[in-house]
Amino acid sequence: MKILKYFLLTAQLLFVPALATAQQSSEARRVHITILGVDAHEDTLQRVLLEDVDIGKRLPDGEVDLPRLREGGIHVPFFAMAVPEYYKPGEAVRRTLDFRDALQRVLDKYPDQIELATSASDIQRIVGRKKIATVLTIEGGHQIADDLAVLRMYRRLGVLAMTLTHFRNNDWADSSTDKAEHNGLTDFGKQVVREMNRVGMMVDVSHVSDKTFYDVLAVSTKPVIASHSSCRVFSDVPRNMTDNMLRALAQNGGVVGVNFADSFLNQKDADRLKRDIASIYGSEPDLSGPELDQFALKRRVASSFDHPQVGQATLEDATNCVDHIVKTAGIEHVGIGSDFDGIGGVSRGLEDISKLPALTAALLERGYSEQDIQKIMGENFLRVIRSVVGQ
């Protein structure tokens, strides 16, 4: 009898944690299906344009496609049009239009699954119809070719946000990964910010230098976003944000989207990112047109973006970053900006966009409420869209 009681007690002790885990998993699923699901930065259009992949099908590589967006509960992906800086002014504009055409081909092929959203009400309408509402962005101010008319035309084509710089400085703003040239924003750079405020385009400060960041906040009359940046306190890379920057962004009313790249979340992975940034532009080609596009394709194929390594960073590191931003800036100022399909290393537990429910589970375990998670997973970015772009 004593032996029987021992086995029953042991079984109960084994069963209780399993039951708790099952209950947590069930609660996480229930909460996750209530989220809007905004990911403020995905580089998937590079795959569509350069590699001609069909994101309507589940792909064997990369991190994003329409099936995995649905699995991950992401209904509002921000698709970035990222043209490298070695595309000079006219070429950069041409290539941006190529990206817009690539997205249109996706929209035309899968009208029952995805639509372009150009306002907050568009997002709510499209998601309400159980479709993906994609938001179109530009990743690099060099793509306007120093011309505010080009900026305005991009807005008319449906672009809702622009990252002011990419890996290098442009003619009017300093990048976080280049040597300071302008001491932040030039006078024209300030005009760009004001014009973006006027036409209803979100100013994105991911990739900009610290000085440029503070210059933007001094000029902008609307909330700004850092679409794919994490916390410098955990990973000391220049594209991450200091605590003072997080607090300043909160005062502006903006939102930072946590970047899921391993090197953005864990210092052990950061050294590799620094090497990658240093070598990303070994030499600039003296090419144009189709030859330049072929050069860009070869660079993409040679990168690790389609087959990123799994680094030291984990789901817990991503949760730590979200938690730190909440404690530093407030629950209203944090979101998700995975940077998927544009990173060389992913975090364990967040290897692609379909794994996002695991973050909801991790946040629930830390005591976040359903309402908190809804804000983090989309409502915060929707608020900024409504404020900047309009209903």
C-alpha cells in the first residue's frame, strides 16, 4: 500500500506541471488570437524582387511567407523596400519602383489573402475580413534622391513610413553605422522630417545615429517609430537604443519595435554583427540598370539572410528586451519589428514569424495582461499610424 501511495503521489507531482504547462499554452493561444499582429519591419520583398520567390506558399527557407504570417498571428506586416546605398539617386528611385511593382504582383496574385493598407481604418477593415493588411515602407532616405517631390510621390504610391538612413550616411542625415558627417540632420534633413509629418508618413529612426535621433525628435511634431531596434543595455550595437533614447521616444509618443536578430538581443552575438556591418560594402560597383540589379542579386544570394544561423540569443532574451522597454519607456511604447528576412542570425525559439505565439506565452508567464499583450503586439503601432497617417 505504501508503495502504491508513493507511485500515486509521484504521478501527481509529474502531472501537475504538465497540466500547468497545458493550461498556460491554452491561455497563450486564446490571447494570441485576439492580437492585431503588427510586425513593423520585414525584408521579405527583397526575396520577392531579387529571388522571385512566391510568398503565397510556405517556403523551405527564410522566415516569412503568407502561411507563416497566419500561423504567427501577424496580420499587419510592414514590408520594407530596401535599396542599397550603392544605387545612386536616379537608380535608387528606379529600384524603389521595382519593389513597389514586386509587391503589386503579390497583391494581384493573392487578392483573397492580402491587401495594401494606407490608413488605420484600412488596416482594421482588411484584418476584419481575415486578410493580411500589408504596410509599405522605405528603408533608407537616399531613395528619395534628395527630392521632396519624390517623397510625396512615394506617399501617393502607398508608402506609410521611411527609415531616414540605412547603413551609410546620405546627403542629409548621419547613419548609426557610418562616420559622422553632418552632425545629425542637415537643414534639408529637417525639411524631410517636416514634410513627412505634413503628408502623413511615419518617420523611422532605426539605423540613424544618436545625434540624428535627437535632431528628429526636436523637429517632428508627430510620434516617430524605431521600427526594428532593440536595447543597447543588452547588446551594445549602434543600431540599438539607449535607455535615454527609449525615454525620449516615449515622451514623443513613439514606439520601438523589438528586433529579433540574435546580435540585437545578446552581446555574445553582437561581435558578429559588427563584423558584418564593417564588411557589408566592401566595394561599390560602377554599374547601372540590369547589371547593377544582377550585382545586388549576387550579394543577396551570397548573404546568410535566407539561411540565417541560430545564435546564442533566445526567446528569453527577446522577452527581456520587451520587458526592459516597458519598464523604461512604458507599455504604450513597445512593439515588434522582427527584421526577418534581413538578418544573418535568428534567436532560438523565434526562428521565423510562425513562432511568435511563443512570445505571447512568455509574456503571460511574466504577468503581462491580455490588454498589455494586445498593445505590444499591434495596438501601439496602430495608435501611431492613426496619429501620423490618419484614419
